[in-house]
Amino acid sequence: MRRAAPALEISDGQRETLTVLSRSRTAPVREVQRARALLLAADGVANYRVAAEVGVSPATVVAWRDRFAVEGLVKFGQVRKGRGPKPSIPQSKIDEIIQLTLHSTPEGETHWSCRSMAERVGVSKDTVQRIWTARGIKPHLADTFKLSSDPLFEEKLIDVVGLYLDPPDQAVVLCMDEKSSVQALDRTQPSLPMVAGRAQTMTHDYKRHGTTTLFAALNVLTGQVIGSCLPRHRHEEFLKFLRTIDREVPKGLTVHMILDNYATHKHPDVKAWLAAHPRFHLHFTPTSSSWLNLVERWFRELTDKALRRGVFHSVPDLIAKIEGYLNAHNAKGTTFVWTATADQILAKGARGRVALQKVHQL
């Protein structure tokens, strides 16, 4: 009779790490197989059964067990010397590809593609893609950014983030903004529904049926949104929305509103109304810092889930769809949690300014 190997001894922390790796869809296949094998071995499964389960030989399972007993997870992802695929391209060629990618562009173009780089250095496009992927290089992508030039940036940032992380007692914190010129777009031909093997299709051209402006205030604590669709985007409409908020928020609570520096929010009539309603306190975000307002996150959800693929035959139809999404959101009670501290944001901004300064010095 073949004697079964004893169960492999692993700690709770090692088991948790191996479990995560065994379910990964991005880790190398060999590492996933090895993690599954070690977990089965820890459960007392015989080596030959482990081998059949993960698709390797029993000798490989034994070798993995022995290596784990000596090294644990310290060198789990490392390939031992002499093993693994041999490099098919010299390091000098890899260095050349990286250098060209990061510090040059093809003639007449803004960035390299796999094919243009492959033609330039004399390798296959798949080789270029592997080199870029291994190093996280993505020439086809360009992220956007904007550093605020507001002289009161730090003061406003600390004020707003403080409301997120440590809201005052007996108060409600609202993130308010307007989504202006929301278009009621109708397609020129009926859309075709999604079927197996084909995505939903719609015409690229459209008919315009007018616009509306959505005024929205997101309750930071509960995720509830107070919203109103109004025809224009002036201080008169802003005052009307303030009166709506005044009716919706219980009278015993102070109202702290986070909003941007749009001139409408600072109109003399608005200031007069605020003076007559002392429970309202406005907190302005720094210029070029709309990302600091949580309601922008809700606007993105609204656009992605209700507007971008919508078909609206009229402005009232558009308003009905917006109100339908708003009511569904409020029924779910979804919240958006702010986690970054003011110090973390200021440190990131400082690094960005140093990087920009270096670029200007080149």
C-alpha cells in the first residue's frame, strides 16, 4: 500500500494568501496551479490526487511541497535559476524599445503603436506588446489632469475634506452642483436590441429636442439626492433650488453646502437670501477642483446608467427619465464614501508641481 503524505502545515495568513492567488485571473497560470496544489495538500489530499486535480505530475507536487516547507511564501513567485523559458530577445533590444517609447515619437505621429515600434526596431509586434505590458507602459493612453492655481487652495481643501471626514453635529452636509444643458436626444432610426452574439446598436446621428438643467444636492451621510430639473441656469433657478432644499431638510438642522465658484452662487440676490436663512453655510471648492465635489460622482453614474444610451423624444421625457433614476437611487440608499485626507491630497499636488517644474526646465 502507498503511504499518503501528511497534510502540509500552513498558517492562517499563508492560507489566506494562497486562497486569493488560487482564484486570480491575472496571475501566471503556474502560480495559480501551485497555490491550488498547496491548499489541497494542506487539506490532506494525497499527492497523486492533487496532481490530477491541478494538471501536473505527482513529482511536481512533491517538489512544490518540499520547497514550501523550506521557503514558505518568501520566494513564491520567483523562478529558480535554470528553469523557465529562455529569453528570445537580448536585453539591449528591450532597453532600446523602452528608451524609444519613453523619449521619442514616430515621425509625424504623437505616440508609438506596437506595429510602428516593431517596424522601427526589427522585432514582432507581439514582442513589443509583451515588453510594454510587463512594464506597465501604455503609449495609446493619455490621462488628463489639472493642478489648481487657486491662492486659497489649501484653505478650501481642508475646509471641504474636513466636512467629509468629520461632519459637524446637528447638521447635514450637501454636495451641490448643476448639470447644465442636458440634451434630449432622439435617434434618427429605432435602435436594435441586444441579442446573443451582437451588442445593442443605435444610429450615430440624432435629433435634438431641447435641453434641461439638473440641480442636485447629495447628502454625504445618507447618499440621498435632492434634485430639480429647471429650464435655465441662472441665479433665479439657484434660488428656487435653495428654497427646495430648505423645505426638504428638517428645520432643526444646519445646512453645509459644498459647491463650486460659479458666479450664480455668489449673486447679490443669493447672498441676501442666505443672510435671511442663517442655517445655510456655503463651502466653495478650489478653482479647477470639481473632483472634490462628491455629487460629480453621482452625475457620472447618472450619465453612464440613464443618459448616454437613452432615447428621449422630448424634454419632459428626459426629465421623467432623470427623475426615475433619482428615485431609484434614493430607494437603494447608495452612499459615496470619501477616504483621502487633506494631507494626502496636498502631498500628491506637491509631487505634481515638482514634476511640472522639471518638464518646464527641459
